[in-house]
Amino acid sequence: MARNIPAVTSNENGLSRYLDEIRKFPMLQPQEEYMLAKRFKEHEDAGAAERLVNSHLRLVAKIAMGYRGYGLPLGEVISEGNVGLMQAVKRFEPDKGFRLATYAMWWIKASIQEYILRTWSLVKMGTTANQKRLFFNLRRLKGRIQALDDGDMKPEHVKEIATTLGVNEDEVITMNRRLSGDASLNAPLRSDEGDSGEWQDWLVDHSDTQETTLAEQEEFDSRRDMLKDAMEVLNDRERRIFMARRLSENPVTLEELSAEFGVSRERVRQIEVRAFEKVQQAVVEAANSRQGQPLAIETR
């Protein structure tokens, strides 16, 4: 489709030459556009599709100009818009009564916006409808309320934008910070005292150290092993009730266990309490035998 689209480059001379070339393609009259679209739809006429695409290249360029504020090469933005235009031509239904330009502009914008979201930041962003709406409207709204200063916006500005776009205020704050662009962790940083270094030198990791994590894991393993050994003092019925009532993510009801063992709910409760006491005593004895501090059993 549209094999003869002029090549677009990002340098200024190449872009000007491209714009001059696409202006040479004539605009189509409604009836002519309809007949070309029918020929492509019914007969897959590549020549008809090419004429439809070429006649709307100016529309793509016009839409792409509206996305110059994202710092991406305009030539690449136009190329992505052209891809969206070709998708629109493939799916256009001429018998529905509207012009190709009306239908194509949505495909062009979608293609350009997806490209910007993929390319603008190293960090994946704009994955939800709210995030996309924020990304492509935040600058415009900040300009309208004159909130163009660097850094975080004033609370009243955040609230106004959140209300306008139907998102929460935290999303506005986060997106505003991300729109400042990506920063390298190796970027040089100088303090007022004259100290130099990199951004990564000032990052603080609040997670536990490897030593702490290892100690906690060993403590957990020790408790688990002692509980496992302690449960050996229980008979099969006690073990079943103890595990079902005290160790299960979703504890089984007394009623269900009563039906399972053919005893009253009160008897099940008594067995549960007795089993817990036996396990607790076994754990305490095991802890004392290891010359450690007595450990309490954590059950749900």
C-alpha cells in the first residue's frame, strides 16, 4: 500500500522537502474519494489505496506538528502517523457516509501517541487510559492555569487538573514528575559544600540488609521445623483439627469438622484447644533444649 510515499527525514532541509512534496498530491473530492475507497474495499486495488493515502499525507503532517513538544524527531513522528493513516485506509468503510479524514485522524493520533509513549521515556509509562490522558493533556492544562514552574505544582493546581481529567491527585503529581524526563544515575552532582559525586551516591536503600534477611529466614525456618516436630505429639484427628483451625489460610468451621468426625461442635472445639496446648508445650520444650528463648506459636 502507498509504495510511493515520499521519504521523510528528521533534519530541517529533509523535512521541508518532504512537506513540499506532499503538497503536490491533490485533494480528493467526496465522490472521487468514495469511488477509490470502494475499489480498494471490494477489489483490493493497490493504486486506489495509494491515492487515498497520498491525498491525506498533509493531514498526518498537520497532526504530527501538534506533538512537537515531546522532544522527539518530527520526521519519526510523521512516519508513525503515516502508519496510522495506512491502517485507517485498510479499515475505512465508505458506505457509512463520512469522509476518510474524519475516520483517519483517530488512527493517526493513536499511532503517534503509542510511538511517543514507547520512545519518550526509558521507563514504561502511560499504560492505562488515565495515564495516557494525563500524559497528553498535562502540559496543555498547566499552560492554561499558568503552572509552568519547574518542580512540583501547587496543591490547588494539582487539584484543578485532577478534577478536569477525572483522575486522582497522586497520578497528577507522579506524571508531572515523570514528564521532567529521565535522569542518569551517573549524572554528576555537586553540593553547596563543594563535594562532588553522582546521583547514585545519594540513593538510600531502605530494604533490609542481606544479613538481616538471612537471619530472619533462619529464624523462620527454625520456627517451622520446631512446629513440624511438635505436631508429632498429636494423633491423626488432633492434627487434622489443629491444622484446619489454626494453620489454614481459610479456617474450617466447627460445623464442618463436626460433620466430618461425627462429634459435636463443642467436642471439636475442645480437641482444638487441647491440640494447641500440646503443640505449644512441645515447642517450648524444644526451644529450651536448644538453649534458646521460648518461642510462641503464631497461628491464624
